[in-house]
Amino acid sequence: MSDSLNASEAPRSRPPASGESVRHVSGVSVRHSRAKGEPRFPDGPSADPAGSHFERRIRSFQPRRSRVTAGQADALQRLWPTWGLDIDGQHTIDLGEMFGNDRPVVLEIGFGMGEATAQMAAADPDTNILAVDVHTPGQGNLLNLAEQQKLSNIRVGNGDAIILLREMLGEDSLDGLRVYFPDPWPKKRHHKRRLIQPEFLDLAATRLRPGALVHCATDWEPYAEQMLDVLTAHPAFENTRTGGGFAARPEFRPLTRFEGQGLEKGHVVNDLLFRRVQHGDRPDRPDQSPTGA
């Protein structure tokens, strides 16, 4: 980063520990302990953007707490006000204003450390990506990648994707939805936490334009089968693969490090590519509320 000392002059540094934050003064990282209740990143993502404004429900994500590196912390502090979005559910987003153009917008739910997201953004600069996750190190890493590669078509969302879809996006505002390697919740008693459920698709269908592509991928075969069943049964979506079934991994989805590790272990990765059909086929189930996140 521009704030760092030359490699020959720079002292060895360690990532900030829990309870510490980092600020940069004249090229030097300065650490201080946070007082109780002090935000971890004063100008960065909120710890709980939606707070208690919305009903408690079963969530499909589990926030992961891991160490934020000094570089990630710096990116969160500097870049969040411009490229970040706290999902508070309190206002409707104008996506054209957010990205500064009227190009198609794809929502990506769960991006990990963001390497694949950055690759897809670089390969397709005419498509905007709103990437949502709750993993703070990943948010900082993706912001870093976007800055380093000058990717102006990425915005990073922090919080619950269901609140984003339900409260903050208008109808027909999205041109695509990507859900890559979501938590499979393998135990049977946890299957209700899986994101791809009929209620979630009901909501997503209202925000996706006709023709929008829904692309899911997982290396957990039982979850892949469930995804295929749920998407096939939903009247708002149709399988792009002639004859149905799983699709081959499209060239635009990079092979991720996580995916490569799974393949080395013998995991089978399945892609699903479904398209939003015309609005005349939209389901009307207003009595059901989404349970995923």
C-alpha cells in the first residue's frame, strides 16, 4: 500500500490482535487498544448493520471470526466509505447511482476471500458485481483486490442478503444471482438453514429481471441434489441445460482455491444454471417469508 515504508526500512509488523485497531501516520502503523463499545473499524463495515430492526429468523450463514491483517484493515478503513455497503434495511438502493453507470448488476452471495469475484469482475468489466458477505477479512481482501486491479465494477455488501433483497432492492433490479459454495449445513436438523429454499427463490424472483441467470455451485452432493430439485420445481425459473440436470462449469466461473482443495479430496462439484422466466409465470405466495440469509 502507499502508506507502507520501503521494504528495506520497514520494521516487522504483526496483524492487529483482537481488541486492537490500526491507523497509519506518516507511513507508520500505529496500534491502540479499543475501548469497550468502540467500533472495530470506525469508517468501515458495521458489526451489526441491521441491528434489531427486523424479526429474528433462522439464518443460513454463520459469521466467522478470524484475524484481519493490517492490509485488510487498511482497505476497510480507506475504501469502505466509497465501495462498501452496510445492509441496514433502512433505505432502497439506487444501483445506477451506487456504481455510477447503468450496466447490468449481478448479486453474489458469499464470496469468501474474494479472489474469484475479482477475477470475474476483471474478465467482464461491463457487468457490475454487488458482492455480499459477513466475513470481515474477506471484505477487506476483496476491497484490496479491487483497488490493486482498478476494478470499478465491484461493490462490497456487509450483512444479511435476505434483508438486502427484501428491503433494499427494487423489483427487476438484478441481472443475475450467484451463490457459490454456500454452507451446506450437512446435518439433517440443520437443513432448514440452507439458503436455496422455495421461499428464498420466491423473493429472488421478484428482484431478477426476465432472462436473469441464477448460478449456483457446490461440492456437497446432497445439497446439489436439493438445489436442483428446488430450482426445477419453481415456476419462476427454467434450467438452461437441455434435458435438465447439472451444467458444466462455465468458463466465466474461475476454479477457486477452495474448490481445488475439494477436488483433490475427491469431491464432486456441481454447477446449476437456471434462467428467470417471464413475469407471467411469477408465483404468488405472499403468505410465505424467506428463511434463508
